[in-house]
Amino acid sequence: MELSFEGIILRPWAFSDAFNLALIANNKKIADNIRDGLPNPYSLEDAREWLNQILPENNPPRFFAITLDKNLVGNIGIVAKTNIYRKNFEIGFFISEKFWGRGIATKAIKAVTAYSFRDFDIVRVYAEAFSDNIGSRRALEKAGFRLEATLKHNIIKNGIIKDSCIYAVLKDELKYQIT
Ligand SMILES: CC(C)(COP(=O)(O)OP(=O)(O)OC[C@H]1O[C@@H](n2cnc3c(N)ncnc32)[C@H](O)[C@@H]1OP(=O)(O)O)[C@@H](O)C(=O)NCCC(=O)NCCS
């Protein structure tokens, strides 16, 4: 299944993406802005290991390769929450640094959010950005997400205590769709 939206295509990851994934993810500016777990440096072996982990359960897809003109330019994924939070998805994403500032994250967020509400029985999609991650916050806002809360001293990243920002959009307020 592919999601085509405003000039980008989101497609499920494939094992053959390992090399290009490693090229993109081997970037400290990416690792510094997401949760711990993305190795830095990021090797081809790391890419293969991650793909081996997610691909067996990626149908229906929850982890998408973001592509522009057939080139791999990023990753976006949804995580289904459980228990009393089971009507929520959390999204996470990163874009190849070479393609920053071209609206790709905004489009990918919109595509995956519309897909989530179209294909899954959920009512809320949210993301958590470090408060100093202006690019991510701006992309979420442009995709129609609302700042719900700033959680003070909620995280520690690279040994530094930071605030995080919860952005969310509700199913009944979404202003775009995907076909
Ligand atoms: C955050 C990230 C996903 C944004 O991707 P992108 O494709 O460049 O995002 P977009 O182009 O859709 O939107 C970014 C917006 O932030 C703005 N922006 C980026 N850095 C900025 C800064 N330091 N100050 C002000 N605005 C900034 C851009 O100008 C753009 O807004 P505009 O279209 O109004 O000009 C990308 O930088 C990235 O992968 N970062 C590392 C990983 C990460 O942070 N992931 C998200 C975790 S929550």
C-alpha cells in the first residue's frame, strides 16, 4: 500500500532500503532530536537490524519510507497506544538533512495522520517534540496539530534536562483527507 499526498509518496519500508536508510539516519542532528535508541553513528547493520525488527509486523503498514521522485527522503511511523490510551496513535519522523525546509515533514505528517483516521479506529493522533525542536514543532503546526501542553523538565537528552511539547489533532477536527 502506498500513500500519495501533495507530491510525496509514503510506501512501506523494504529490506532493500537498508543502505539508503543508513545514509540518512547516520546524522547526529537527527539522533539529538529524537528519543534515545537511534544509534549514532548509525551503520548499515543498524539499518538492517531495525528493518528486521519492524518489517514482519508492518502489515497494515505503520512504518513508512517517505519518498520524493522515487528517492528515499525520510521515515515516519505510527505507534498504537494500549490500555486506556488505545484510541490514540503517536507519530514519530525524521527527514534526510539534505531535504530539510522543503515541507516534506509537514506533508508526511498530514498523509500519515489522514491514513490513521481513515484505516484505524482511533480518535486522536499526537506527537511529542523537544521544546527546542522548532522545525518539528512548526511542521506539526502546519499539519494542523495543536499544542496541548508543554511538559516542564520532562526529558533528559544527552545529559541535559529539557521540556517537551505535546501536539495533537483529533479525528473530528481534521481538515484534510487522503484517498
Ligand atoms: C524536524 C524535521 C522532521 C523537519 O523536517 P522538514 O521537512 O524540514 O519540515 P518542514 O519543511 O515540513 O517544516 C519545517 C518548518 O520549520 C521551520 N524551521 C526549521 N528550523 C527552524 C528554526 N530553527 N527556526 C525557525 N523555523 C524553523 C522551517 O522553515 C519550516 O517552516 P516554514 O515552512 O513555515 O518555513 C527535520 O528537521 C528532522 O528530521 N529533524 C531531526 C529529527 C526530528 O527532529 N524529528 C522529529 C522529532 S519530534
